[in-house]
Amino acid sequence: MTPGGEPFEGLGAEVSFIMRLAVPGDLEPLVKMLGILFTQEEEFHAQAPNQRRGLQALLSDPHSRMPRTAGRRSRSLVAEVEGRIV
């Protein structure tokens, strides 16, 4: 399922996608994606404000967009199909 709630129809079919570094503009789709994932596990409960703060901290870290050898502490990636994060 995509962060917008639409079913992802690419399973079992050839799908072109790109992987790229996540940027601060990806925050809301990633928060929605976590909400979807958390509904699938009984022991986890979606808490969008907390998840938003954590993701915002990760995405705003300037080191997260640096090459591995430049002191990077974390790296977040997203997959896109036709311009949508999936």
C-alpha cells in the first residue's frame, strides 16, 4: 500500500522504481507509511506526532546526505514509482 492509501499493484509484475536518499519534503508520506506499517503489528501503536519528530530529526541531519566516508551517521532511502513513494 502506498502512503496515500492506494494499493500497490506492482507485486508480481515488472515495476520500474528508483531508490533515492530521503529529503525533508518526504516527511509526510513517510509518516503515513509508518502509520500503515504499525497497523499490521499488534504490539506497536502508531503515534504520528512522535514518528514525525523522529523522522524529521533523521531527515534534517545534514550528515544523512553525505557519502559514507564523510562522517555520515544515518541514511534514509525511499523508493518511488511514478513519482510516488511506495
